[in-house]
Amino acid sequence: MQIEIGKVQTLKIVKKVDFGVYLAPEGNREEKVLLPAKQVPPGTEIGQEIEVFIYRDSKDRLISTTARPALTVGEIAELTVAQTGKYGAFLSWGLEKDLFLPFKEQTRPVREGDCFPAALYVDKSGRLCATMNVYENLQKDSPYRKDNQVVGRVYEISDNFGAFVAVDNKYSALIPKKELYGKVEAGTDITARVIKVHEDGKLVLSVR
């Protein structure tokens, strides 16, 4: 078992120090990660197991936390822009260090306070980043059937296909161009009717 960034893992306490405890996976004492003292539950002893989330701190060091972020790698959650910067934006996601959203992962320009579905991934340098390109992470096993009413957020508009929607911030859906009615923009919430469920589970919606 290895330590995986961006995941919640159950690790064992293998060493206690003044500034926290070191955790390691079962059967792998070579790989260790720090859980800072302020995160260590009272009465914790060596040999105990603890569930933590793995990420990188502001100095780019691998670190763990008992806090739960809004999402883990491969998941989608609606996040809010805390601030924008020179290279992208930073999103609030439940940890002290905000989550970086690079310009190249933005499907449209974002501003402070904007809220939208985002997915979490590990970039080439091993850092956690957000992306607004959530299509690949959306599930296709929704409970919805034809004529059901659903609520979702439009995350992308395509001149060729129509409006791509994240139903419940979780399921993959499309409003075809011919079913678009009124002003539908990326970033807006919509209520729509299911007009078809594809064999692969993707939903086809109409706002008519």
C-alpha cells in the first residue's frame, strides 16, 4: 500500500514528535507523512490507525489532515472562487490552503465569488489542482428516467452540441441545441425534463 495524494486513506501512527505524528501505510514503513500536532486527536498512540486526507502544504511538502475537503481525486463538487491571481484562481474547498484552478483548466473566465462544479486531479508535478472540465468525472448511473424533472448546472455551451449539464453536480447530461429555449449560459442553474436516457446512462434534457 502506498500513500496517495488527493485521497482519504487509513494510515497507522508509526512515530510521535513534538510537532505531530508520522503516519505510514500498512506494511510500508519507508513511506511516511506528517499529521500536524493541531490535527492529532487527544490520546492518540503509536500503532493506532487514523483516517486522513493527503495533500501538499504551502511549501509543497506532502502532508495529511483529519479535515475533510469538499472532494477527492475523481470526484466533483460545487466550489467557490476565493480569489483570482496571476496564473489562475483559488477555490475554497474546506482546507486551510485553497485549491488552485489554472487558467488552462477554466472553461470560461471566473471571478471572486463565482460558484461552479469542479473536479480534482493531480498535475504533472504531483500537485492537486481543480478543473472546470468535469465531463470525464461525471457519473452515468443516475436514478432518473424519461419524463423525470431534474436540476443541474450548465458547465459548458457547445455551438455544435448544445448545453452540457451536471445534474445534481454528479450526473452527465446534455440539452441538445434544438431543446434549448430562452437564455441558457454556462454557470446557470436549470430545471429540465429528461426526454431520453442513452444506453450508456447519459441523460438528454429539454428546458421547453
